Amino acid sequence: MGNNCIHKVSIIVPAYNAERYIEDCLDSLVRQTYKDIEIIVIDDGSLDSTGYICDVYQEYYKKLIKVVHCSHCGVSFARLSGIRKATGKYAVFVDADDWVENDYISSMLSYMEDADVVAAGIAREVQGQPGNTIYEYNDIPSGRYENELEKRELYEKMLYSKAPYRFGVLPYMCNKMFRKDFMKQMLEKTDKRIFDGEDAAVVYQYLLLSQRIVLTDECKYHYIYHKSSVSLTDTQDAYLNASYLYQELYACFRQSEYCAVLLKQLDAYMRRLIWKKDPAAYLQVNSFSFPYDKVQPGSEIILYGMGKAGNVFYRQIIQTRCCNIIAWADIKAEHIGNTVEGIPRILPEEIKRYSFDYVVIAIQNKILACNIAEKLFSWGVEKNKIIIPEI
């Protein structure tokens, strides 16, 4: 492929406490063979000398590098701050602890033509072991995807290609070139509370809304793995993050004509995310999943059913803090105890005494669940407040 057009490319570099790596990163960017670029570094409230180093580079490369200092708000806000400052037609994102080959921008640009995105491979290296490189590729064949048949082939395997877990299209932002204006819209609307999987939240929505997608096996982006790459986030925050990520992608996928295949992949992806953090929790939720898509975050709910499904839902709600359980109903509630961790255990007929947003029926038997829903409706509960999940 080739592209004879000259367009400015904005390179956005979020940086936080990256004093040990930022010089190698910036050196690789200023050496790019393609010269119509701008480098925008977002120093996201670094506590080390990162900000000072970036300022030195800005002073030396006045026409090439722009540094923005902000409070520590996280990578999503840093990327958004960067793209708001960008003046290029295209945008790429480079992490401050990574580096790219000299022809990285020219190579990616050669595939753009009139595409919306170019998705390449990635070269993984362990810090201090530059000769030990592992190349990671998209699991969908390289090429241009733009007509209906081609895009269906891509979307059917985009998040999950095959086991052991393989992404059809790698979820990273750093190995892609985007249309700047289009990406700005994505970053503006994406949930900034997502801190694990934030790349996937943006990338897969962007791909789904793209008209022309190019995949290439080139691996000119070098991802450096080091100890500080490991997340220290606690498990409770990880579950809350998972609920935000799920709702973000679910809302987008539900509107797509490829909804059925996308939601199956999303389920597999979320299970992988939970498995990475807590294998035991993965096993617990393997059969049942709380209906996050049908219950608004922060809602007050009554959970109906204290069996296996009800207990799994209860754990998921407590872990993700996605909503508030104001009561837990079951026909055998009087034999189980009055409260559990401050949540009243009530008989079904007592539901009428409560003010709530939803009743979530956690009953495996679909016929019984529907009968319960009819009973609730006969008691005056509005139908749109009765949730029967797929169990």
C-alpha cells in the first residue's frame, strides 16, 4: 500500500512517573523519518522528574514538542487532554515507557489512505532484555476491511478469536493510527472511570463505527514490560471497573447489527478480565451474570430469590457496587434470618411496603420466574420495574 498525501500526525504521549523511560521514548519520536508530526506530552501530575525532563525536551525541540502539565487524573483524561490540543489529521498514542522504530509513523501512514484506522502488531520486550522480543499479531488476517462481508468477518472475531484467549484485533491503542477528529469523539464520551481495559473500551467502539479498517502485521511499536506495569489495584476496585467496562461496551454493541456475535465475545472477554484478577471469582460467576445492562447504576433494588443464582447475584452486586440492595425476598425468608450484612430478608408479600427502582428475579426456572413476575404485577409493581435475567 502507499500514500502520497502529506498529512500532519499528532503523537500523544501520556506520562506519569516515567523518568527512567521518557528520554528513550521521546528520542525515538524525534527521530521519525516522517517529519510532518507534532509530539504532545501530557505530564499527568508526575511526582518524579518526568515533568522536568519533558520541559527540557520542549525547550530544545520548540517547534516539535509541546508539554502539558496537569493533575494526576489517569491515562484516559491524559489522552483526552492530548487530543484536544492536537492539530493533526491523524493521531497515534505512545506510552511513555515504550519506544517506536524510526519509520513507525511513515509505515502506519502508508496504510491509511482513506481508512479510519490502521491496526498493527506489537513487539514485546522485557526491561533489560532487548534481545528477547515476542511479536504479537492480530488474529484476523492482515488486509483492508470495508465492504459488508469483510467487516462481518472482522466483527465476528474482533474481541475473541479462539482459545486459548486470542484477540481478533489487539485491544491496544498504542499500535494503531486513528483519524484524530473521530478519536476525539470516542475519548470525549467513553467512561473515564474505567482503568483496566480502558483501551478496549475505546478501540472496539471505534472499530465498530469505522467504515474502513486496515490490519497489518508490521510490529514497529516496542512495548517494554517492567515491574511497575503490574496493577496493584485491589479486587473490589477491579470488580467495579469490570461493571463500568461491561456497561460501556454493552451499550454500544446493543445498537449494532452485529449485536448477537458481539455480545458473545463480550461475555468471553469479561470472563477473561475477571479470571486475570481473581480465578475463584471467575468460577463463581461462570453460570450466572447479574443483568448490568438492564439495571441503571446506583439503582435501589429488591433481589428476589435466595438460591444459587440469588447468591451469585448478591456477591456480584456487593463486589461491583453497581446498585443498592434494599431487601432480599424469598418464600422461605422467615427460616433464614432477619438480615444479612444489614439487608432485610423479607417474604414476597412484603415487597409492597418498599420503594424501589427494580425487582430482580434471580430464579433459574424460567416458568417460575415468569409466574413470580405476574404475581408482582398483580400487586401493583410496574412491569418496567420487574427484571427477569437470562439465567
